[in-house]
Amino acid sequence: MKKKLVQTIKLSIVGETNVGKSTLLNNIFKKKLSIVSRKAQTTIKQKTGIFYFNDKQFIFLDTPGIFGSNMKLSRSTFKQASNSILESNLVLLILDATKNNLENSLEIIKYIKTLEKQVLIVINKIDLLKKKDYLQKIENIQKVLNSKKLITISAIKFIGVKSLLSYIEKNFDFFYKEVVTNKNNAINSDFVEEIVREKILNTIHEEVPYNLKFKTESILKKNDGSYIINVSIIVKKNSQKPIIIGKSGEKIKKISTSARYDLEKIYKKKIHLFLYIKVKKNRQKIDNMER
């Protein structure tokens, strides 16, 4: 049966604590815009929300309020944020309209750009501004952050949220992806790739090649009900392969075993996971990935 594809965009939501990221997501889903699901995955620390808007699939990846006033992050929290940003097509940076210090926001934008991701600035809590202060606040943010591309909303009152979704729909690229559904607990290739990416971030303790791409080559069901999943990890440079493989294949084996364990736990199926490393047109199969 041919897989159903739909125009899709993945959005990560980042920002300082208490800027209204969770309120935005909660109110979007409370308004029931063709919701598919909103759940916290046991293996992925960010919350995932999926819904349809104008026949397009929006996948939100929420992260904790990791960027505090001192910008000090634990390694695990930093990886959670990085995983969400890397997995997304567009990053929504949420700002609090009532706050004046934009130094941290500048640092966040710089970091996101090092990952080669697009950023859309969303100014929240505009309902708390006086009318005479509104335009001055917007102009100041545009000047300090050097960005004309921003949207204003009140997440708690659902003001401007549909305009935000419409702006994203009209101004950013969507990609044809599988329809995300929990029907029959079907194995989803995007989710498999997200798990593998997370395990790479959690395993590699040196410079992570952030420009990694992933492709699920095949998901095959065997007669015994188990699944064979083949995933390619695509790197830009041949020199990046040893970083992922590790000494005597230790790291790639750990990545594969950990990802397989989580997939089996989530889907409650026996899974045989094989990882490949692809450099341009060359592909090297890592043998004995399965344990």
C-alpha cells in the first residue's frame, strides 16, 4: 500500500523560562485545530504536538526553558535543545514582550544560526503592553535583534496565533512526509530517525557533526512479526565517519543498541536495526550492529 504523504513542517519552540512556550502549545491544542496527538515521548525529552492547519501537517517540538539569565546549561539539557532544533525545519524563538533585556535572545539566535536553521521571532504577552508602548517595543526588538521577520501574539488569549500559523504556511518551506498517526502503532520513519539522532547526540562526547542527515531506507516486516529497519546516517565529510563510528565501532554499536531498545519499548515489537554511514555516494555498512 502506498504511503500517504502530506505537506509537513517541523517547528521547534525555544526561549527563556516563563516566556509562554507551553501556554502557546497548550492553547493551540485546546482549540482543537485537527489535533492528531500531543504526548511526551519516554525517550525524547521534548514534547511533540501534531495537528493540521489548512490541510498541512505542523509538528511542534517543545523544549524546556533552558536559556536562563546566566545561559549555563547542563550537558543533558543542552543536548535536548540541540536535538529539537536539529530535528526541525524552522525554529520559533519566543520572547516576553514585557522584558527589556534582549542579550540572551541574541545569544540564542547566534547559536541557532551555527546549526544552519531558520529563525522566526515570536513576541508573546502583547496583551500586557499598553497601546502607546506597543510600537516602540516592536521597533526596539527589531533594531536590537536586527530582524524584520517577527510575529506578535498573546498565547494565553489566543490573539495572533492563527496569523502566526498562516505566516509560517505562506513564508516557509513544507516537505512531503508521512502522515503522523498512532493507528495500529505503525512504525514511523521520521520518528525512527529522530531516535537515532538523539542517541548520536547522547553518545558522542566530542564535536558533534551538526549537519548530519538521516534517511530510513526501508522498514520490512518479517514473518515472525519482527521488523528490519535500515537507516542511513549521511555525513558531509569522510573525516566525520570516525567520530560516529568510534574506536573498533564502539560508539556506533552503542548508538544502534540504545536506539533499538527505545524503539522496541515504544512500539512493543522486536526490531532489528541496522545503521549505515553514507558519505556522498559511498556507503559503509557497519556490521554486527544488532545485539
